[in-house]
Amino acid sequence: MELAFSTDPDWCAKCKHLPCRCQKASTQIPVKPGKVKIRREKRRGKDMVVVFETGMEKATLQRLLKEIQKAAGAGGAVKGDTLEIQGDHRDLISRHLESLGYKVLRAGG
């Protein structure tokens, strides 16, 4: 049902549907069963977590990065086919990736 305006919190002004259809489509991250590697690095004296060998597309990595940044309260970036997240959040990131169906391998120390 398309509405012009609604006070319902589930109504979306972007797609004008109740409940929103565009958010559900954009928040789902496609899962390809596989492995990702995760390691901790030091850059300029600060800890950083790098997720590499993902095999994901850049758009998928961007959505995944936003989820991880929100959960960890940290900054980050997508560089090539890797995710770089500021701080040592290996446990949180590995749990999140495992909940999405990926097998997480820790590399390095």
C-alpha cells in the first residue's frame, strides 16, 4: 500500500510503503559459504583488525563494514577486498561473521 504520509514508525518516506520494503532488501548481506581470515596489526602504534581473503563484492563489504562499525563503535575502511577496523575487536568481528555463516580463521598473533 502506497501512502503519501504516515505517523507510523514503520512507514518509509523513501519507498512510501508500510512496512518499509527498501530497508529489508538493503540490510541483508548475501552469504557465500566460505572462509575469511582475520588478523591484528599495529599501525602508527595503534591496533587495527584486518579482515582479508573475503571473496565478497565491494558493496557487500561496505554494508558489512557499517554493521561492524556500529557494533564495535570504531572507525574503519574498505581497501580493495579487505576490511580495516580501528581497535582490537577480533572477538566481536569473528562472532559477527560466524553468525552470518562464514568460517573465521585467525591469522598471525
